[in-house]
Amino acid sequence: MNSMFTKIVRIVLGLALVIFGANMIHPFIPMDRPDTHTAAGQFMYSLGATGYIFPVVGFMEIIIGAMLLLKKWVAFALILLVPISLNILLFHLFLDIPGLSVALVIVLFNAILIFKHWQQYKPLFY
């Protein structure tokens, strides 16, 4: 795999995580809110009503994005990102199809980077 390609993927993924994670904590990007009469809207409203889910996930996205941008503990950051990216994909797959393309890009970028760092994960499977 081309190292320049994976560097670009890592940086783009890191920037996306930092920007959208910060937006979860302090909204600055206007987002279309799902109608509360839809399953997606009810789900997002329920998560927001807890008062802690969005700030915690946003904080985790910022930390993971920073690790990717600073190239520190990249393999660890990618593993932390798996449940987040999987939930983004499943949310859009089952509840909000129009956003599926962005979710697929996030999962694809995560998978590409995990594949590139596979040697670091091999000891986990012995």
C-alpha cells in the first residue's frame, strides 16, 4: 500500500474526527436534525436526552482524531474508532440512508488504516 496514500487517508480521517467531534460538543456546523416523527429522529433525541452521550463521543472523536493527526498510537486509535465507525454505519444503514455515503467512507478509511497496521495487531490473534 502506498505510504503517501495512507498518510492522506490518516490525515483526512483525523481532521474529520476532530471537526465533527468538536461539533458534537459545541455545535458550529449547521446540521439537518432528523424529524422526531422518524425512527432516526427519535433515536437521536433519546441519545441527546441522556445529556452525556454526545459530549463523550465527541470527546473520544477529538482524542482519536488528534492521535491520528499527530501519528501517536495510531494502531490504538484505530481500534478505539471501530465501535464508533461501526455505529455510524449501522445508524445510517438502518435509520438514515441519505447519510450512508459518509458513513461508508469513515468505515473504509478505518479499514484501510487497520489493514496497513495489521502487523501491530497480529499478536492479539496468537
